[in-house]
Amino acid sequence: KPTQQMYGKDFLVVDPSKPFEQVISEIASASAIISQSLHGLVMADALGIPNVWAAPHGKMIGGEFKFMDYYSTAKRSKHSIPFDKVLAEQLWRKEAFVSESKMPLDMYSSLYEEMLASVLPIN
């Protein structure tokens, strides 16, 4: 499990098992995010914080599929970078960006409402 001592004072290791308010507050306080977690990357994008997708470890269930699915909706694709390179080569400084949706969010809302109405007609 990563610890603060592993990365130094310039980095904050966010523990997702902490209360959600603390996790969100810690993510929101960052100037950039390095994450192997899709939840961390989505949260960073939602908050407008530049982020880097660190490659998931080989034992991660589902591999990169869910990440590729998420980034398929973005204007600019993102690729994973091995975690050690992100830090050692400071690639996070060059590679971090906020993923923007290809489609305006209000269009997702109207599509969702249409899909919901088609399966649950309201009289």
C-alpha cells in the first residue's frame, strides 16, 4: 500500500478508504492528479484538475477496458503510463490534462431522459 513516506512532501497519497468527504477534499486540493483508479481520474476531470493515468497493475480486474470506455467519450484520448515512469521521469508534468467530453453534458441528460421514457412510459 502506498504511503506518504514513499513519495515525499510534494505528493499526497489519497486513501480511498477514508470518509468520502475527506477523499474529495484531498483530491480537490491537488494541482494535478496521478491515479491508477478510474474513480480518481473521473473526479479529477469533474473538478477540472489536470491528471495522468498511471498504468494499472497486472492483477487489476478488467484491465484497461473501463478506462478505454471512459476515454472513448473524450475529445482527446489518454494512454496509461507506467507508474514508475510517471514519477521518475516527471511525466506527470508534461502529460497531465483534463479530459473533455465530446458531447455537451446537457445532451447526455436529454438522451438519458429519452432512453428512460422508452422503457418506462409515464402515463
